[in-house]
Amino acid sequence: TPADPPPAARSLPDAPVRPRPPERVHPQVEAAYAALRANDLESARAGYLEALAEEPVSRDARLGMAAIEMYARRFAHAEAHLHRLLSANPADTHAQAALIALRAEEVDPRWAETQLKTLLPGDPESAALHFLLGNQYARQHRWAEAREAYLRAQQRDPDHPDIAFNLAVACDRLGRTGEARDQYARALGAADRRTAAFPADAAQRRLVDLAR
């Protein structure tokens, strides 16, 4: 195929940020989550900070702020929010997964793979955990396993642009051209509706390359 596929995106699917009933949820957390989904990061930040001012122990608000800081590439700030969560509950699966995502470039991918596989039995429906496991396979160029992990993530969070993009990259690396094209297009369409970390220009260029 012309040129090379782009690298996989580094992000954390924001599914765990979503407030889940029957928990009592601060109204600003609901509003902030909606803003985060709509790619309005400033409104999301304001909402989560307002919720934290009233409820400093709000798990959803802390996870939301960690996600926002990751999108803004303010990784030290994201890590601080996650450490606050883990100090309150060291067994918090989503906080542990987010910390692995933050440190992805610094740790051995085989170690991260083992950690994620340890977390998955406790939360097998987590799109984030499957996505992050796919990223560790991708770092090791284990593209078939990465594709399978991204497919599992996409089944659980069908509209996430970064999942579609990384799945496209894995398919691209495997020579599954038609599937890669479909997933690049899916990622670009989803990014119009939802916050994304992947480079849209790289996805668009690759779509053009694969059409040649």
C-alpha cells in the first residue's frame, strides 16, 4: 500500500467518565459529561470543577477531569486527579487503567499488558480496558491481537472515534485494506460528534492513499 499507516492514537475512551445510575449524580457532572462528548472541553472543565468544589470526592468528576487533561496533553495534571482517586480507593479499575494509559510511553508494554489482563476479569465490559490492551499489543507490533482487542472495545463503545482509528491502523498493518478504509471513515465521522485524540488529517490522508 502507498506510504505507511499512521501510528495508533494515545487516549482513554471516556466511557468510564459517564455517570451511571442508581448513583446520585451531581447535575454539573451530567452537564460536563455531555459537554465532553460534544467536544466542548472548556464547558466540560467548568462543570467538573464546579462539581468538585461542592463534592471534592466525586469520582465521576475526577475521572472527567483526568480525561480532559489527557486530551489537553496536560499529563501531570491528569495524573494528579487519578492519584487522588487511587488514594481513596486503590482498587478503582478505571483509575488504574487511566494511569497505565498515561504512562504508556514510559513502561514496558509487556508489563502494561499483564496489568490490564489482571484488571479485565473485574470489569470485562470496559471499552477502556480492551482499548488500552489493544494499544499495548500495537506497541509490540502484534497487530492481529491488537485488532481483536479494538474490536472488543468497539463492541462496547461503538461511537468512539479513537477506537475506530486505532482499529483502522491495526487493519491497515494487517493488509485488511477494505476494513481499514471503513474504520478510518468511521473514525472521522465519529470525531465530528465526539472528542477525539487521533490526528484527523492523518486519517484523511490515509483514506486517500488507500483509495489509489
